[in-house]
Amino acid sequence: IVRGKDVDSEEVNRQVRAAVKQAKILWMVAPFAAMSSSGSNMFLLITRAVASFIKLYLLLLFLRVLLSWFPTFDWMQQPWLALRQVTDPYLNLFRGIVPPLLGTIDFTPLLGFFILQFLAGALDIGHDDDAW
């Protein structure tokens, strides 16, 4: 960085620091650049990335719920143990809010699905090219 006492060198130093800060931000989001074909707006890029992550998590939740219908399923083997460890903390947030139907049917995942679907839809507004 330029060292000196005059105003021009201070301005140059400020501009260099600002450019370095912008370069760091661009370096962090550059891997997501291929995901967005609609433009270079960073906000849209980040919202699309978060919406895509939520959709992937919804898929994992669906797999978790589907496998829970098999009572003899061994959850202690990989990759199923990892699936439980990733999805159960989110599902546990809603346990006890919706009482089980007939004492056995748990509707907790439905509440979790609705909330994630709403968030993904809210983040993905205006992106007609991704009809999911």
C-alpha cells in the first residue's frame, strides 16, 4: 500500500483496500457463478444458492421419512446414520407441536416440509427457468 502524507496517497490506499475487500467477496461466491444464468446480481446468486440448498435438504428429509416407514430398517449403518444426523435436528424442532394421529402417525415432517417449501419458494421468486 502506498505510504505518504499527501491526500492522493491516502485516497489510493483507501481504494486499494476497497478493491481487496471486493476481491475477497468475489472469491467466496465465484464457485456459485455457474449456477446463475440470469445475470450477475450477487443477491440473486446467493438467494438461488440458498434455495437450491433448501431443495436438496427437502430431498434428504423426504428420503428420511420414506425410510422411517420400514420398522426393521437399520439406522446405525452408514449412510443412513449420517442421514439421521443431518435431518433429525430439524425434525426435532417440530416434535410435540403436532400430536401424533392415533398415537402412531407423526405429522411433524409435514410441518417441516411446509416451512422449507415456503422458504424455497420465497427465495426462488422470479426464476421461471427452475420449475421444481
